[in-house]
Amino acid sequence: MIRPTPVGGTCAYCAHEIDVHVMHLVIEKPLPAGYVTCPQPACMCWATWGINPHRRKEVADMLRDAVLAKLDADGYPIPESVR
């Protein structure tokens, strides 16, 4: 899924302040990508992100799949809502 990059405001998933969310880098090639989490207690907000300069859906899908595969291979839990 491609969403516009927010500048301030609230998260589209959890409605907490977007600027406090944490971006975790998982892969660097072919393009940087990872996942983002909300630091608010008990918040389950979780989404993948990737550098996609031309905003192409196939690139976004490929990066999402690569991030999830790497996390799974490394034994990290992936929320069911993301699978």
C-alpha cells in the first residue's frame, strides 16, 4: 500500500501523533525499507515502509514482502494484521 508521507499530524492507523513513531530499518538493498511502530503504551500500530522514489505499487509490494521475509527469517514476530 502506498500512503503519502505525513508531515506532522496523526497516524493514519492509530491516530497518535505521527512524529513520535519509530522507523526501524530492516533491509538496505535493493532499496532501504523496514517497519514503523508507535511508542505509545499498548498501541499495536505497525506498518512497513520503503524508499520508493517513483511511488510504484510493484516496488512497494516488493519491499513489503522483502521486509516481512527478513523479519520472519530472523525470528521476529509479525502482527497477524500485517500478514
